[in-house]
Amino acid sequence: MLTLALYAVAALTQGQDFSWSGAIPQGKTLTVKNIIGSITVEAASGREASVTAVKRRGDDGDPEDVEIRRVEEGDAIIFCVIYPNHDDDGDCDMNTRNRRGRRHWDGDQNDTEVNFTVRVPAGVPLSVGSVTGDVTARGVRGDTDARSVSGDVRLEDIEGKVVEASSVSGNIELERIRAEEVGAETVSGDVDFSGEIRPRGEYDLKTLSGDIVMLIPRGVGAEITGSTFSGDFESSFPITTTSSSRFSKR
């Protein structure tokens, strides 16, 4: 009886998993859209990408009712989560539609958590986002866009032309970033950056409520513009500054 019970649990767990692997055509972006749960991205060892996901039961709803779907739209190959009562038109819209036709997502109907693990080959553009959950990427070699509405975004050892990270309620951590254009923005949280400062690079770091810490390597010359409504500007080395009365401190 015990053996049969363990086998049934294992079969149920396997039935809730999602797994895909394959080549990403040149010019296509690998995109993952999650709602509840984390996204973890790693570098692929070969030329094929892989996307796996595991469901975790929440307080409401059945994980079996939550679908993980793969679609191709324009220049993107998209993996997304479809919750019950989704107005299914075959796309990967993260929302559902209520009786009045308004788009919304009702978490009370099903709050199954879906955690993604993504492996992306070098040179493949990446776009990943979660509504509620942390997003982490390490070792990616390509343009990277990572987002969370309620969660932290951490990018480590990333190299590409463009690297972007954003959150509404969460911290942004960028470590060992090598890119010409870096954008990091959060409404409520801290922004930390370390990496290369390239001669023609642009580095745009923003937070509405939090600290910004930027580690600049020795010997680098850069023009930095910083503004704050209610806060301080500090530097650990001598710099030449100009001030403006537009804000309380600049």
C-alpha cells in the first residue's frame, strides 16, 4: 500500500511539470511570462534552449487546471501560464477576461505557483517577467530584459548590448554586467550596480523610494547625472559636481 501511495504521488508531480527544449531561430527572442512564481535563467551548454516549469499547489484551485503554453508571436517564442477562465484565443496574454469583457486576473480562482527554469544559448535575446515572484539570471550572453511587479530582480555575470531590469516593489541587483546600455528601475526598492563602464555606454538607474549604489572601476572616466527629491548624494572618491535648485538636493 505504501509503495502504491508513493507511486501515485510521484505520478501526480510528474504530471504537473512542463519541459521543452529546442533551437531558437536567429532573430527570435526567448520570452517567458509568469504570473505567480519565480524565473531562474542560466546559460545553456550548447545551441539548444530549454524551459522547464514546476507547479506548486496554493490555497485555492487545482494545479491541473493551470496550463503552461508555448506560442510564437512575431519575433518571439513565448512560454506563458494560462489560468482557468482565460478567454482562450490561442495567445499568451497573461490576463483573463471577466463577464463584462474587462481584462483582469483573479488570483482567488487559482493561486497555483509556477516556477520556471530557463537555459538560453549565447546570442539569443531574452525577455522574462513575473507578476509575483523573483527573477534571476546568471551567465547570459545576449540582450537581457528581466521584470517583476512584486519581486526582486537579480542579474549576475551578464554580457550583451542591452541589459534592462525593472520592478515595482522589489530590489534590483546587477552584478558583473558588461553592456553598452543598462537600465534599472524600481518604484520601491534599492538598485545596486557593478560592472564595466564603457566609453560610449549609457547607464540609467532609478528608484522612487530606495538607495542607488554604483560601483565604478578604477581609472574610468564618466559623466554622471544624479537627482533626488529627498535624499543625499555620496561618493567614495573625489568628483567635480554642479548643483541645481530644482530639487532639494542634487
